[in-house]
Amino acid sequence: MTRKFTAVIVKEPEWYVAHCIELGVVSQGKTIEEAKANLKEAVELYLESFGTEDLPETSGEALFYPLEVAVGG
């Protein structure tokens, strides 16, 4: 059985940081591929530790956009 979750990868200065939105699991890697593989392993370990009952599943739709806000005075 497989489950689908939403993953986001953000480029930091030295790492790619991967985050599974529904579970709050985070991992990283020096490349996108490494970050993806590390996140998959981290999610699998999370599911082994906490089980698979009552897990949220992705809605299948995600929207990302640049958000610009005013800061300071």
C-alpha cells in the first residue's frame, strides 16, 4: 500500500531542505535528489515509529506563489 503526501524542497545557501507538509517531517541534502531520498527515508521511519492509522493524505492540489509583504517602518 502506498500513501501520497505533499513535499516541498527549498534551496538554502548550502543545502536543499525537504519538508513533508502533512507530517511535519523535514530532511536535507546537498542535491535535490539527495534531499528527496533523505525525506523519503525520514517519512518511512516516521511511519514505522508512529504507525499509519489516522494519517492525513494530500488533497492532490498545492499552490505555491511568491508572497511579498511590507516590513519595517
